[in-house]
Amino acid sequence: MKINLIDILWLSLKLILGALIIFLFGKNLSSNQKLIYFVVVFIGVHVVFFIIGWLGRKYDKTHPLFPECENGKEIIKYLRSVESGQIFICECRDEYFFERPHSFKARRILKVDNNGSLTPYLIRHPFRKWEKDTSE
Ligand SMILES: [Zn+2]
């Protein structure tokens, strides 16, 4: 198992969180009780993080950041940045323009046609799935 800086930071955060909870709520506990309490909180924090991670992965699966292209292939590669967004390329080498998201507004993907013009492709409203963009 490889341990990186992020793991150490997370561990410290969890330890601090556990200690903080003991400090706030454990004033009347004996030191043995504090230790047990700390272990329980420490495990509890892990369980909570695990559930959040699991829900996050589940959410990513049904609400992927990168949907499939028009031919059902993966959009795989970042190509370049333009002023109002980024261009990505799919497995069949078509280009898609990801509009720079404005917070809490819909995200849009437009297909870059051979002549460089943009056709609306997909749109995703906050907390919704990608759907066909029917706007002009
Ligand atoms: Zn494609």
C-alpha cells in the first residue's frame, strides 16, 4: 500500500476531528472512557467518510462528468482551452466543446463540426443527468 501526503492529511484531519469532539463533549469522562470514546468517534468518522465516498462514486456513475459522444463512445482526451471553455476529443476523433460552467447553472456540451461551428449536444442542469440540448 502506498501512502501519500493526502492520506496523511486525511488521517490528521480525522484525528483532529476525533480529539475536537472529545474536547467538546467529553469533559466529564474518565481518561479510559475518553480513549474508548475517541476510538468510537475515530471509527465513526471513517464510516461517515466511507459512506460519503460510496455515495459520491454512485453519483458519478449516474451523473458522469464526461458523457458519451454521439456515437456512444467515450470522450477521452483534453485537447485545448478556449476563452469560454475547453475542447475534448472522443474515441472516434470528433471534437466536443465543454462550456465553462457557471456556478449553479446548467453545463453544456456542444459538438464542434468540421467547419468549426458549434451544434448544441447535451445539457446538464444542476443535480440532474445529461440530456439532449434542444436549445439553439
Ligand atoms: Zn465519438
